[in-house]
Amino acid sequence: MQQEVKTLESRRKQQEEESLGVMTQIETVEAEESGQTIGLKNLESEWRKEHAALIEEAQRLKALITELKGKRETVVAQIDSQMLDYYNQLKAKKGTAVAKIEQGMCCGCRISLSTAELQRVRMGKIVECSSCHRVLYLD
Ligand SMILES: [Zn+2]
């Protein structure tokens, strides 16, 4: 009888310890879940902010495109039609009809330009690159 009571007592203790272990595991998982929920909320909040900023940027760029299209129309109306045809042909063939000059080089094809070419561009003449035939300009 006494032995049986001891055995039952020891089994009860063992079950209590197991229950404590399971409760501790549950608490750990709950804490992790809570941490992940906070992380998710932070990510969602960041995403919303970025999304709003991107929509704003897209609207700004759309307005800029409209403005630049208007400017382009004004400029195109002032350009000699032969020159405009030449520009359009170059653009169709090369993707970009004009090339900036940087450090004496054509940015369209990376060839070094001659002093004479640079001089003519500086004088405001229309000069095409001897290699890629884009119209050169200085900033
Ligand atoms: Zn070039």
C-alpha cells in the first residue's frame, strides 16, 4: 500500500514536470509569435510608406514628362525641317541622336575627339562624331 502511494506520488510529480515543460514551450512559442507579429507589422508599415512615396514619385515624373513634351514641341517647331529629319534618322538608327562630350570623348561611342572637332563644338557648330555620327554637345 505504501509502495503504491509512493509510485503514484512519483508518477504525479513526473506528470507535473512534463506539464511545466509543455507550458514553458507554449510560452516560448507565444513569445516568438508575438515577436514575429511585431516584425510583420513593422514591415507592413515600411511597405506602406515606400508605396506612398513611389506613387508620389510616379505622379511627379508623369507631370515632368508632360512638361518636357510641351517643351520639346516648342523646340521642335523652331528647328529647321532638314535638321529635324536628320535628327530623327539618327535617333531611329542609334537610339540616341546626340552624344555629350566628356573629357574630350564622345559619350556615345567612347572615342577621343580631335582638337578641331572640340573647337568646332565650342564655337556652337553642329558637329557629328566621326565614329558614331551622333551630334556632339558640351554641357
Ligand atoms: Zn561617337
